[in-house]
Amino acid sequence: MSTLFKSTKGDNAPVECLGLSFPNDQARRDHFLKLLAEKLKDPEFRKQEGFPQGTDEAILAMSDPPYYTACPNPWLADFVKHYGKPYDPNEPYRREPLAIDVSVGKTDPIYKAHSYHTKVPHLAIVPSILHYTQPGDLVLDGFAGSGMTGVAAQWCGSAPASYRHEIEMAWKKEGRPAPRWGARRVVLNDLSPAATFIAANYNLPFDVDAFAKAGKQLLDELEAEIGWMYETLHTDGKTKGRIEYTVWSQLYSCPECAGEVNFTEEALDEDSKRVKDEFPCPHCGASLSKSRLERLYTTKVDLSTGKSIQVPKRAVALIVYSIGKSRYEKKPTADDLSVIERIESLSLPSQVPTIEIPPMHMTHERARMDYAGVTHIHHFFLPRAAQAMGKLWEKAKAHPDARIRAFLLFMVEQAIWGLSILNRYQPIQQGRPGGSQVNRQLTGVYYVASQHAECSPWYNLGGKLDRLAKAFRDFKVGAGQTAISTGTAARLPLPDDSVDYIFTDPPFGENIYYADLNFLVESWHGVVTDAQPEAIIDRFKHKALPEYQHLMQRCFAEYHRVLKPGRWMTVVFSNSKASVWNAIQVALQQAGFVVAEVTALDKVQGSYRQVTSTTAVKQDLVISAYKPNGGLEQRFAERGASEASAWDFVQTHLRYLPVAKTKHGELEFIVERDPRRIYDRMVAWFVRHDAPVPLSSDEFLSGLRSRFPERDGMVFLPEQVAEYDKKRAQTAQAPQMELFVSDERSAIDWLADFLKRRPSTYQEIHPEFTTQLGAGWKKHEAKPELMALLENNFLKYDGSGEVPSQIHAYLSSNFKELRGLEKSDPRLITKAKDRWYVPDPNKAQDLEKKREKALLKEFEQYQQHSGRKLKEFRLEVLRAGFKDAWSKKDYATIIKVAQKIPDEALQEDEKLLLWYDQALTRTEAGS
């Protein structure tokens, strides 16, 4: 029986919780645990989507209600009702999108207090919360992971003076009002119990000094009980040292002589500490490489099941130990091997989970764990590590104070990966600083290396204990600031229009398999993720991109429901595939959000840049989207799909966009103010409302020019122009839009931009245009002929009549000898002849109608195409055809033609994907 934790410092101060009074915090916890236990017995409560798999006892053991439950939190609505502020449509609120650097703060002690597969540092989130909210506002993160959004919300109230000064000076330099400091309330949700347990311990208060004392006591008692397992004799044969880690080597068979090969002894270069590409067999001298070796296995009795199992054959290659502050290494002796044999005969501790690993991508497809002898959770641990982890878990769970107990587990669970066979022995290469060896696991995968570093619990956790205590002493966590739930973000038990701001970093495509990776840690808690509603691309679970998109759409729709009208959501995007990026954009728009800005950090220049193309998705992107105010929705319901509704949307949308942005002292082109981008947003808005688009592209662009002022190719509200003109007067150069030519539409946009600045002949345009049709061109998009693009979209001066104003202005500005000449002057006419130029709005409208008619005629050919999928096509034809079919509610045509083009082409074009997905939805709804 453990003597750990004979006494504990109890907190007997009265506490208030959701309007109820309790004599102390333990009474509060007992009250809500009892209520949660009753709810867990209700079958309907457990039927909720995303409900984790675990016994009532295991869920209750992880939970700290009402602030944290390892299942859907039944008190979230009460939390919001008690602490939130009801939506007030008359409350003045206006914010512009904010760009942030999502890599800031990765070295902060709080960020490093507990690892997770991916997480945005809290110091990167703080500026957004300060910008979009006021103290006491309610922030939501439905994909909370390790809870950094909660830490950021509390940091707004507990940040040190130095940090506050840094932020205030930066904002002052940008001309922004000073932030309002003060903690924000926050609701955190994640599908994974492992994630929400980390988030709870980050965000719920606890006695740091009591934890530090308990942690030291835990490690001291562990030393007294199993310290002998980690003792070794120094090379003097008398002095005892403590083992820091033991290096185990995989044993292989030589393909030439079948002799046994110890990988570490033969392949590791003693001097450089690098694995050799080739090395000789110690028996026959044959040249070997790792790929030529055959892994050896041995038969052992599984102490859990009593059955014989095949496990990789390993041998101890090296022991690294310390005596005082000195570190040594040696080959194992007979005494060392005798201790290991003695440990192997011990029974498996009861705390070590022995459940079988279910079929999952990470262990049965990406990295076959059965090849590494791992079919059950306890197989991840060698006998000594299993003894250590079992004792650690048992002692942490024995602490009588619930919060200290939870934080001890928060510390101990970080040793699960570090003490498992996933921990690689990776020696420091010669010439690199930082010590003699590095032991770590590959992130994002279960991988058992040929060389395993079996760490001692003190080596793994000793420094961690001190770092945790120091980090959390400096971070003040407030009581009642955070509510945490475990379940799907597609169903949040929150009232409508109740959240002031959303910051979220959802899973993107198939980057990280969270449920699979969390299974190892969750098995120790006895509560594991319900992976059914996980938003992920996973062939093993039969989830492709369409399934991922629909899951994300459901989550974004739930975000839209709970967010107050007129408020903002920040989405952090990290994916290298354009198809996933488009799926996210379509899911956002279908849910009702309007994207106002997408930015990425230019890591070379250290500034933010707006994203204009899917070629930028190899970076971390930040999407700023808003939920339109209730007035717009109400007016749309009254007017329907009218032109007035379209202009009402534009009026509202422009109000959300930044008026001016600077980059290195120069004005930056605001992509979302580009007329065609505004048209795309308006179209998506109408499609989302299942309404026909009331204006064609040319009608919209013409109406936009007559209703709203335009500056430098950007559209503004009348009241915004003065501010922009003031900023424009302070810069020497007009902002230029950064164009990426990847399809016909972007090629036309590039030509328009080029000819606006420089009306030119075909011979002048051709070499410039050719350089644009490079590697970024979409795979299945037919490359257009330059002459066809010019004839269908622009005008050419043939030398008859006066020189058009556009050409006259260019020639007068760039040729001294032509300045001041009349438009009918023969010298000017000669220079202007055969130059292509951008037509004025009236003639452009005529060209647009002619072009659209030709596009629809070609679309008819696509409809009639039979046989295999189209290998090459024009996206502009498909876009025009889909839009026309949508206006006629001809969903069948959209679906039929979509099935004739390759899936990747459909998924990599946001506009086509939007029409197609909506057509599918309407067809399914009507069937």
C-alpha cells in the first residue's frame, strides 16, 4: 500500500458556481459529480454524437464538473447564461480583419508545458482576442486541442506588464486604439478526451505549490520502490550510478550467412554518431545496409494474456548513467542483464492498459505495429518501462485532492510516449551543439525505430516537474473563467447568438490523425475518442474529401448558429493541398460565413500578405470571416432574391473590409475589395440561401461602378473613401494586386491589369504573357490562345477615328514627342494603331454578354460529351454553365457535367465546388 499523500492542503473557502454557493471547492465538485453520474446513467445522454467510449467511472475520474467533463458538458448553456451577455442588435460594434503570426510564442514555458500534435501558441491568439472582444466577452473554440485559446483568453487578464507594454506600443505604431486588458470567458470543446484533459489542466486553477510538493513526493516514493531497477555499477566496480536511459538495439539476420547482427554495434559510427549507409557483416564480411537486413523475432509469453507472442528480438547495446552531476556510458555487464531478467519475471502492473489496438490507419496502414510486435497497448512498453509507468499512474491517481491528482496525471501522461518503444535513440551528430544524445519520438506517427532509448522516469519527468511548477506560478488562472466539453463541434449545447468571438484551428484534411494518435494516451485514462464524427480525410475510415467537407460544413454551421450576428471568426489553416483549401472555403460559405480576408506571414520579409491564390496554401493561413448582421438577413427574407438584396449585401460586406493596409510603408492592394472578388462573395451568399443570383457578372460590375467609388482598382463605401485617399496621399506608388496566372480567368485578369497600365500590340504582349503560363497552371485546364483571349475580352484600335482615351493617356505619359497631341493627330494614330486596350465599362458590358453566350454554347458540347471523363476543358465554360443551370434550378445538369471532369479538378476550383455541392444538396433534399 502506497504511503504517498498522507495529507493534503484542503481549500475550505466558500465558492460560488453558476449562481450556487458551496462551503468549499470539494463540495462544489461532489455536487456536480453526483449530477453527472446520474446523467451518465441516461441512455439518451450517452447517445449524443461524439460521446467518447468509456465507463461511467472513467469519465467521472477525468471530469471536474461543471467546468470540465470528459463527455458532452451538460452545463455549457448554464455557463453561458450565467456569464455571457445576450445579443443586443443595437450594441455598436465594428472591427476590421486582423492578421496574426501563428508561430509566435512557441518557446514560451506555458506553451511547452504539455505537448500536443499541433497547436497555435496562446501568444499568437492573444492579439486576436484583444482585437475582437472586450473583457468579460465569451470566446469559443470548438476544435480546442490542448486549450491554447483558453490560455490566451485568460492571458488577456494576467499578462505581465512587459508584454502589455509591447502590445500597446505595437498598436500605437499602427494607429490603433489601445487594447482593453482583462480576462475573457471561454468555452472549449474537442472530440478527444486526451485533448480536453490537457485543456482542463491548462485552464482550471490549482495550488501550484501543493502540486510541486506532491510531484516531488511521487518521484521520491517511486525511487524508494523501484529505484533498484535503474541502478548500475560504475566501471570501478564499486560506485552505484542511476541509469538515465538504456539503448536497445534491434537484432537482424544477415541475408548472406544468416548470422545475427546487432544494429547499433555494427551500423552506428562511434565518432560521428551517425548510422552508416553500408557496413560489413561481423560474421561473413558481406556489405550490408539496413534495407537488406531481415528483422529477427523471438517468442515470449504475454504476461497479460498468458499466450505466446512473437516480438522483435532486441539486445541492450548501451547504458547511459549518472553519478552526481557527471554522465557516463558503458556496455551492459552480466549484473545489468541479470536485473533486466529479474524485471521481466514480474507481473504486469494492474494500471497498465492491456486493450487490443483496434483497426486504425496509424497502426494498420501507415505504420504496421504488428511488425513491431505491438497488437495491444501494453506492448508499447518494455518490462521495466511498464513497471515504471504503472507505478507512476497508480501513485498520481492516489492523491486525495482532485485538482492536484489531475495535474499529476497531466504531468505523468507526458511520460507515456517517452517511456514507450516509440522513443528513438538518436545520437547528436558530431559538430552539433546541445549535449551527447537526443532521445525523442517522431511526431504524427507511431514509429518503432531500430534503436530505442528506454528512459528512466526521473530522466523523463524530473526536469518537467520543475518547469511545470515555474511556468504555472507565473500564469494566473481564474476560477469560473472556462468551460470545457468533450464531443463533436457539429453539436454544441450552446444557445443561439450567444458567443462574441470564435478562434479555431480545425483538423485539415489528412495532416494529422488525431483520434488514432490520441488512442495511446486515452487508453490509460480509459476514455477514448469516438472517431465516427471526426472531420478528417482517412481512407481507412472511408472518409474522402467530400465527407471531410460535409463534416466541416456541419461544424461551421454550428459555429454560425452560436456566434452573435455581426461578430467574427478566425480560422487557422495549415494544409498543402488546394483541394482541401477549397473545401474549407466552400464549407464556410455554405454555413453562412462571409470571408473578409485571408493572410499569410511572409517569413522572409516578416510581414503579412494577403492570399490571392491557392498556390499559397503551403503556408499557415489565417482566415477572417464574419457572420452577417441580423438586419441583412431580415431584409433578405423580406426582399428575396432581388437586385436590392444584392446591393444590400455589397453595402454590408464593404463595411467589414479593411479600408487601408500598409506593407513596408507602402499601401497594399486589398484583394477582397477587387470587384470580381466582391461578385464571387455575393454569388456565394445567394447560393447559400438557395436563391438565384439576380445580376450577371457584367450587370454587377457596371452597377458597382455607378453606386460605389473606386480607387486603384478597389471598391469602397462613400464614407470610406476619405480615409483611403488620406493614406494614398502619403505614399508614392499605387498598390498593385499580386496576380497568379493559373487558369483562363486569372489570365484575363492579368491581361486586364497589364493593358490598363500599358496598352500594347500583340507582339509586345506575347512574350510577357508567355512567361505567366508556367508551372502554376491547373492540370486539366486548357491553355487559351492569347489572340482568342484578346478578341473576346478586349478591344484593338485599328487606326480609324480618334485614338481611344485609354491609349491616348498612356502614349501622352510615356512618349515625350506625343505629349499634347490631339487624339486625331496622324503621329499619334500611327503610334496607337494595333494596340489592345481595356474597353470602357459600356463596351465591356457588350463584350461580356458576347463572351458569356459563347461560353454557354461550348458548355452544350460538354453536356453532349460521352464516354470517359474530359481530359482537358475550360474552367470558364464550366463556371458559366453551372451558374446558368443554377439560375434555372437545373441541378441535374450540374451534377451530370461535374461527373465528366476529374475529381481533383472539381475539388481544386472553389466556384465549381460551390455550385456542385449545392446542387447535390438540393437534389438529395428533393428526393
